[in-house]
Amino acid sequence: MLSVCRSVVVRCKLLVVVSF
């Protein structure tokens, strides 16, 4: 579960960085 949460957080961060 923790690994999945971390992967989701990383994806969100990447999306935010790409958006900017």
C-alpha cells in the first residue's frame, strides 16, 4: 500500500512539474 501511495505521489509531482 505504501509503495502504491508513493508511486501515485511521484506521478502527481511529475505531472505538476510538466504542467509548469
